[in-house]
Amino acid sequence: MTGTSFDIYQGIPTKDYGLIFKAIMQHSKDGLFVTDHRGNVVMINRATEQMCDIQAHQVLGRNVGDLVREGFWNPAVSLQVIEKKRPISLIQTTRQNKKLLSTGIPIFDEQNGVWGARDQRSTNLGAGSIKSENP
């Protein structure tokens, strides 16, 4: 894939990409959360589990809209990203009433369609009054 945004590796055998990705995903201090184009959760890391007071088995394979209706968190940045096809940042409130800065970005496939969304959550923002930059 010469000349694309995927040319970010140098000297790493292709067979090791998955191993490296998994290590980064699991050990990141940022909460990382990935959905497919329908909003179904396909990946979650430990930091998200801790920030949202959940376990991966509770959300993997489930639709984010259902999780919002069940009170896991609100709102769902990934659904907005999939719909609007652009990055969005907002404040999410967890079921434990934690306020988290959540930034979602679209993941595009090779035909430039939306494959899904990646959601990065930052640590608890506390009880202060914070407003989102995006409508």
C-alpha cells in the first residue's frame, strides 16, 4: 500500500503487526474502544474497563445504542461518528456518574466507506462544568 496512510511501519515483519497492536491496545493508559459500522463493539481495552466500571464480556458483540439505553454511559460518541463520518469529541457520563472526555474517529475501509469507529476515552474529568466543542 505504497503512498497511503498505512505506510507507518519500518523494519517490522508483517507477521508481528497483530502482536504489537495487541500489546499497545491492552497496555495503553487511554481507554480504547472500537465498533464496527453498525455500532457493535468489537474491541475494548483494560483502561476502558476501569474508566467505565465494566468488563469486556459485558459489552463485546453488543450494540452501543443498547448499552446507552441500559445506562452503561451516555451519549455514544461512536454512533455519532459513524453517522457523521467525522471525528467528534464530547463528554460522556458513565453509570457511576464519572465524566469522561471521549473522542471518536471514523475508521474508513479501502472504498472510503465507514468500517466503524474508534473511541478514545480520557480519565475522569471530575465534577467541573465542561462543555463539548462539537454540537
